[in-house]
Amino acid sequence: MTMAAERSAARLAAVQALYQMDVSGKGVIDALAEFEAFWIGREVDGVEAQPSDRVFFRSILSGVVENQRPIDVKIDGALAKGWPLKRVEAVLRAILRAGAFELMYRKDVPARVVISEYVDVAHGFYGEDEPGLVNAVLDTVAREVRPGELEKAAGSGRPRRGG
């Protein structure tokens, strides 16, 4: 399995863990322990979980928790007026938080890769509308926190996935 594929799996696991924390009230330590022990790289309900980059998984999960307030403020600013993040469904909220975290705090990952990866995650859970929302919100966040990066990358061909 490639590093890009392991990072994709880590993103999906992080979104699932953030969702679990949101609905169950579990803390980050419990969520990390549970996902690393029972989910990542294991078979659950007959579905083989892909091996994932555990360091990257931990970075996303703890990063979202440690920086949740500035992340939520940034997402709220990108959402339509009158539609605050707290009104967004829990899985979608987890996707937006993880994506915004990477855009704001993981400058080593190209913005286009981050947006594309989380749009893919959204497609795994939803039809067309929600992935479009993820794309629009993360694009807005990227343009604020990484001015010029998306415009520069546009002229350089398609970036590699999974960064």
C-alpha cells in the first residue's frame, strides 16, 4: 500500500473517530486508543479496514481537538450565513473540521490534495450535495489561510494525490 493510500485511510479513520467523539462525548485519548486497537488495519463487521498512517491519523485527530475553536470559527466564516457549523450534521462536521485542520496547520500537504481527499471522504457517506459543500467550504478556507496557493497550483497541471 502506498503512502498516499495510507494517508487517505488515516483521513477516513480520523473523520470516523471525530464523529464518534462528537456523538458519544468520548475524549481524544479514548478515541485514539479505541481506533488504534479495534479499527485501523482490522476487519470490522466483515469489512477490512485499510492500513493507515498512524502518525498522520494521530496528528489530524489531536490537531482538530487542540485547535477546535479556531477551526470552527474558520469553518463558520466559510459556511452560508445563518447556517452555523453546529447546525451541520455530525459526519459532515467531522469532515469539515479534519479538512480545515490540514489546511490551517499542515502546510506540508498541498491544499488541492487536502480538498480532493476530503471531498472523496464525503462521497463515501453522501450523495452529491454534501461533497459539493465540502469542496466549497474547504476551498474558501484554503484561499484564506493559504493565499495564492490554489491559483499557483492551477497552472502546474494536476497535483499528485495523497500528499
